[in-house]
Amino acid sequence: MINFDQIPYDWRTPGTYVEVHPNYRRRGLIPFPAKAIIITQKLASGTAIVGQKYEITRPEDATVLFGAGSVGQQMVRAWKKANKTNQVFALALADDGAGVKATKTLTFTGAGGGTIPIYVKNRRVRYKATASMTPTQHAAAAIAAINADADMPVVATAAVGVVTLTAKHAGEVGNHIDVRTAKTPEDVLPGTLAIAIADGTAGTGNPDLQDALDAIVNDWFTDFVVAWDDAANLELLQDELATRFTAMGKKDGRAFVGSRGTYGQLTTKGGLTNSPLISIIGAKRAYDAPWEWAAKAGGVAMFHLTNDPARQLRSLELPGLTAPDEVDCFDETERDLLLRAGISTWLRLDDGTVVLERVITTYKQTSLGVLDDAWLDITIPATMSRIRYDWAAYVTQVYPRHKLADDDSVAANNNDAVATPRRMHGSWGARCKLYERQAWIEKASETVARSVFERDVSNRNRMNSQQPVIVIGNLMNLMSRLEFEV
């Protein structure tokens, strides 16, 4: 029996009436609706409404929305450097009302003439000095140079040879602003001039991530980049992504977070969450801020995992990042231990380029505390999300209004608008062959043979299924024993 959606079954007026419908049975992969959101922090000078999302098409949008020198400006610029094509939104929160702004001091002593460099979060300023300048005059020249750059994340003030840098933002973000006087071999202070850099007041009080999550509760984003890495906000992020990933949530998303610290501090940070949907990338004494690392890692990952969710991200560059100095890079053993602690790793190339080594999630153990690597690599949840989305969308397109009957029933054998377990199993088999050709899974025939589709015994309108797949692996290691004969 042929079913019509537009032609009445008892139409009597003569004529030829033709319905036009697409047939999706042989359709290729369904386009994946990749969409990212940057959850960040704004200054009072930014025009953005707190908690409102904005689509970002140009890097300069962020300066107006979030303020010059803001975390929001820095994250958007970092994202756009890494990913110019995928759709991205940004949502900002204001500083916490009880937050404290971090400070650092630069104390000038001695004397020397020449060009004096200062780097604040990898932004270089220089001022001209003469040999006769006093430390107080050096400090005055330094604050003039720093404050002349509107995009600086700090405001400089000076008194008696000491410059105080105060973060524009309140909160822990100010603690991660790198300050130094040398980046290249040419950065040498002249004469007896010395500049001592020290931490002052610690920044405290990050915004509450829940305020941002509440604002997008009904929106689907496949990729999140979050500015804060404190324990409270990481817990909120883990719970939100877990809910979205459930069968009933149907809004799969993964998140990228940056962190700054020593090996020990990063392993502690990795232990704060146990999520297959959060990736933390960390560095020790990096020039760039951790939220910029997160934005670049997220932008690169989104682009490449949208193209191929099963392919590892190793060797991909994080464009525009300045690699930490060699002494501040983790060695091979430390990186292996960081990977066991839930921290993604990177490499510093000879030219100062930063490339991804292995991007993992923070998932490390089951709910019973048993060590588990099932969700270790970011490619696993990415591939499963992609297959789940494609399969659900395909079934919706191919079986939009179908009835449900048993295999070999009279209804099934005589009506094309009837679904059966066997027919659904056949559709699954066709999709598995497609996924195997895409190199998302292996052994499709085994997957199909082990898959089970059956009609629910208690609900005539429900079909149940079990569909095990084998996600393809990646060449992470080649272990060889090279021998020669004597």
C-alpha cells in the first residue's frame, strides 16, 4: 500500500496530482550543527548586557561588547585567531560584587639609559630612558607607557620608584596575568637598572558560572569555552554538560578550560572533575593567559572535530600563542603523568610554536572509583555524539510518521508506512557502513550482527534497541624493538 500525505484517499475530481517528497534512505551524513559559546567576563566599559549571548563575527566586536583589556576581548581574539569559520557566540558576566582585584608590583632600582621593555600578558610596551633618570622617573615613564595601551589587562600607578599594576577585572583571573621584563635575548636592562617583580594582593571572587548556564538553558552549543577554572565553577560545568549529554537532554556539548600552574598545581586541578566532556589545557608560567589557551584549543578542536570527530588533534598548532620558555615546559615524564591526571598536553617547537600533543578529557575513573580510560580521549565523546546525532536525525527523516508493527505481520508486508524491528535493523546496518567508510567506527558487520532491535512487550508504540559500536582508534604510540644480527 502506498501512502500519501497530501492527496485525499477519496478524491474524485479528474486530473493528475503529484506529491513531491525527498527520499532519505540513501542520504549521506547529516550536517552537524556545530555552534560554540565563549563564557567570559566583561568590564563596565563594555556595552554587552550581562547574561545575553552575542554572535561574534569579527574579533573587534569583543572590544565594544566586553571592554578594552577585558577577558572577553582576549578570549574572542584568541578564538578568532584559531577558528575563523565556525559559528561562535559569546556571553559575559560582570565581575563579582565581592571580588578583589589582583595586583603586582615593579620596583625600580639603579640607573641606565636605553629602551626599556615591559611585558604584561605578552603585550610589550617600551619607554625611552636616560642614564640620569631616577627610579621614580623610571616608574613614571613605565606607567605612562603601560596606560597608553588601552588593551592592557591592568591599570598602572606609581609612587617612589614602585609601579603597581592592578588588574582591570576583579577575581582570580588577575592572578594569571604574566608580567616580566625579558622575552627575547635582546631584552637586557642597561647599566645598573633592575626591576623586581612581585605579587601583591591576590585576586579573589570569580563570577558564578550558573548565571551564564541559566541564561542558555534552552540553547544547544556543541562547544563551550569557559574563562574560570576554580573548583566551584568546574563542578557546575561538569553537572551541566552531564545533563546535556543524557538521552533526554539531547544537547551534547564539550568544554575547554585553561589553567596556569606548576606540575603539582595542574595535577590538583585535573582532580577537580571527572568528566568525559571537559578538557583542561595547562601551562606553567606561560606568556599568554590560560583563558586564551582555552579559547585557542577550543577553536582548533571544534574546527577539526566537526570535520572528523574520530581523528586525533596531535600536531595541530595553537596559532598566535607564545610558547613558554624551555625551562617552563614539562618534560616527557611529567606530560605522561599530567595525562593520567586529566590534563591535556602540548609541545613547544624550536621556533616557539605551540602544538597539541594529546587532548583528553578529565574522566579518569568510574563512579565506583575504578580506574577507567573508556572516555580518555576527546575523540570518543566527539564520535559518539556525532553518531548519535546522525542516527537520530536519519530516523526522524526516514520514519517521520510511521506506524509500528511486528516483523512479517500483514500490516508490515503490505504498507510502506509501517516500521518493524527488522526494517530498523536494516537502516542501522546501512548507517554503520557509512560510519565505517568515514573511519568513525571499525568492524561494521560485527556491530550490525550484535545489534538488537525489538518491539517493547508492554508498549505497542515503542521500539527498543541495543547498538554497540567499536570506535576507531588513533595511532598514539608505535612501540618497536629494532634488532640487528651479529
